[in-house]
Amino acid sequence: MSKLNQITKTRFILSNSLLGQNAIITFTNKKGETFTYNHDQVFANNQTRLLSMNCFIKYGNYTNSNKLPNWAA
């Protein structure tokens, strides 16, 4: 069984560089709200959406510093 990689961030992020790393990401926004998600699972559930976003095409990632997007919940 693979070990989970616990990561703390200041924003929600889905990134090509984190794929396959078994990352469980916890981020706290500026309002002090904390969110935790499984990076690979959220990516897999939204792969079609992400791969069509300009930010993902250009930079290989999607970020949101305010909240967990509704589609990622």
C-alpha cells in the first residue's frame, strides 16, 4: 500500500506535478476556513473539465485561494 503524502498549502491546487503522489492536501484560506482533499481523486473526477481550462493547458495547474470549488467537493 502506498503511503499518503500530507501537504499543507494556502490555496486549493490541482497540478500535473502532484499527480500520482498520493497527496492529501489541506489548505486554509484567508478567512481561516480549512479544507482537505485527495488530489488524485479530485483530479480524476474532474479530468475532462481541468484539461479544457486555459490555466491548466498553459501552466499545468488550477488554483483557487478562496475556497474549494463546488465541482471539487
